[in-house]
Amino acid sequence: MTHHRPFVDIRHAQKCYGELEVLKDISLQVEQKQIVAIIGPSGSGKSTLLRAINDLDPLTSGEVWLDGVQVNKLLPHTQYEKHINQIRQQIGMVFQHFNLFPHLTVRENITLAPKLLKGISDDEANVLAEQQLEHVGLIDRIDYHPSQLSGGQKQRVAIARALAMKPKLMLFDEATSALDPELVEEVNQVMKMLAEEAMTMIIVTHEMGFAESVCDRVLFMDGGVVVEEGAPEVIFRNPTQERTKNFLRKHLEGVK
Amino acid sequence: MDIDLILRVYPHFLKAAILTIELSVLTAILGLVCGSLGAAARLSRFQALHFLGAAYVSLFRGTPALIQLFLLYFGGPQIGIQLDAFEAGVIGLGVNIGAYMTETIRGAIISVHKGQTEAARTLGMSSWQAMRYVILPQAFRLMVRPLGVNINALIKGTALVAAISVVELTYTAQRYIGSTYKPFEMFLLAGALYMVIIYITGRGISWLDRKVRIQ
């Protein structure tokens, strides 16, 4: 029997801020090409869990593995830096507040990391930027600065920037939460497109409709634990846990 | 007011003003070097460097610049540091203003939103690459104006080196008072020349600030 190795493997993740335990022994496996949504009230630990995957918020204890390599290895500082930079090149991350580099043009935002880290030439970098912008439908904004873009456009550029590193995994940390309602859809469209291209994705979101239509699995987190997980139709239509039902009911009222 | 006297002596004051400018430029350069090193030390992850940077700032901001100058110029020879007055002035004032610039530069760096570092590190950049290509270009824009304030203070601070007999503007004014007994005219002339220097510098800083802010 061959031993199965999950693509993303989080084992007994625990995270404490002083006395406060924000992640309580969470384990999560994600297979290649899977799309997993993490939902839950604010303060439930969902963003912390996501940020532990690329060690942006290091765990207090537990392990994170990506494609057979431990992400949060204990190494001497210099070795750890080298190791984590290597790993992070394979994990794209999209933030709630975009975090585009405001002093650079859209083109430069996309090409900075590939040029520095993959040593590609200016010509190759330009082709890469054009491809990525074509992909998210913003080729006409290539020489704009981030301040000249709408929120939705900024987020699409942020996605293009992450994709330019050719990641194996994409993490979305409330990618549409900071957007005006009418701009949410254009970002959702880009994420749907990635789903169709079989990108592995872990998505922290408040968009239940989006989670239901795009994701293979949904995790409901509350108080630092995974309360319930399953297929979207189960979690959204027939949740078994009281806390899940309460959250979804409140959320629905909030939306209306 | 003795206008004739002013017209007669002002070429000498202009020469002194040149020295004040030289002193200011060299002091500013040394201050920026000290400030950059100090800020790097204060932001270092090495505890010892961090402490050293903090000690530098509190020591030099916590004592009068005049005492630091006297200590260096008059006290220096006692411990084997022989400097002429101009050198002592540049080094004393430069290291002093460097302590203020340390805080200015550090403040600009830490006020760049932490999401910027996160985005850079998430793409796989090293902490140095993130600093060099993402944080510093943004911090530089934020520090132009406050560094301008430091430089303004430094220019006026050069008057202190009159006390160790560097023949700059203030010392020149004092010397001419000794021979003319006209302190009002002499100090007015010196003050006016300081103002011209500071005005021009201020315009330069504003220009630089606008230039880096566009986009």
C-alpha cells in the first residue's frame, strides 16, 4: 500500500497570543486542485490559520507541510530564511487590503518578485506582466499606479502579482471584504476562473454564495476550532452543529 | 541704524556665511550617515545593536549639543583626540544631529504599512529585498520633510561652534562687535544671512518633497 501524502497538511496547529489560544489543535488536509473555503465569525482564527500556512503567523506548536516539505521547520535563522523564501515562492497570497506596492506601476508590481527571485530578463518580465494582466482583464492598466485603480482592479492586480510567481497554491484572506459591493463580482470572477484552471486554493471568506458555488469543501471555524466541515451543500443546507446554524442564520440576516 | 557700516562689513559676513554653509553641508552628510546607521541599529533583530542604537539616541539627545562640542574640542586632547575647531564642529554637530535623524529615519520606516512587508515576504523576497525594494522607497518619501526639519535645526545649530572659535557667521558677528560696538547691526546682518540660507534650503527640501511625492 502506498502511503498517501496530502498536498497541504496541517497537523495539530496551535497558536497562542500570551494566554489567548486562537487556534486549538487544528488539523486540515487539502488535496491538489481542491478548493477549500474557511468561514466563521471574526476572531474565530480563520485568518490566523491561513497565515500559518506560509508561516506569516508562525504556529506555537504543530506542523504545516506543503507537497511533502515541512513549511515551519525549526532551523537556524539564516537557513530558515532561505527555506521559507523558497517555500513562499510556491504559495500565492491575496490580502484583504490588496497591499499593492504604491510606489510602483502595475507592471512593476507584477515583475518585481520574478525579476529578483527568478532572475528573468526585462523582456521576459514584460511578457509575464502582459500575460498575467491579460488573464485578469487589466492589460490596459499596465502602466498605471495602484492609486489610479478601483478596489476591484487593485485586487485583480494583486492576484496577477501572486500568479506571476507561478504558485502551486493560492491563499485568499478575505479578498473581497474591503470592496464596495458592486466591485466584488469582478474579483469573484477571477477566482472562479482560477478554480476552472484547477488551481489549489484555500479561501477565507464571508461570501457564502461564492463559497457554495466554487468550493469543494467548507470549514466552519469558531473559537479556534473547526466546528464542522463538509461539502458546501451540507454545510450551507444541512449543518448539523448548533453553532454553524446560528452563524449562518445571523449571517443571512446581516446580508438582508 | 548704521547702514554704511553694514555695507562696509557685509562682504566679510558673506565669507563667513560660506563657511556656515560648508559646515552645514558636511554636518548634514555626517548626520545622515549616523542617522542611517543609527536607524539600522535600532531596527536590527540583534539585541546588542538595538541597544547600541537606543543608547546613541538617548545620550546625544539627552545632553546639550554645546556640552558635547566642548567635551570633544576641549576635553578631546586629554584623551588623545586632537581636532582643529572646524573638524570638531563638524564631528560634534554631525553626530549630535545624527541622533535626531536616527529617530526621523526609523519613524519613516516603521510608518510604512506592515502589509507592504507582508506582501513582499509572501512573494518570497528576503527581508533585505523587502526593505530595499518595497519599504525604503516608500519610507524615503515620508522622511524628506522631517529630515528637512532636522536640517533646519542643524543650520541654526552651527552657531554653537562660534563657542569653539570657528570663524562662521555668529563668531564673525561677535568679532565685528568687538571693533565697532554696534551689536544691533552686526547681529541683524548675521540673522538675515542665516535666514537666507534657511529659506533656500527650505525651498530645496520642498522641491525634493514634491518631486518624490508625484505619482
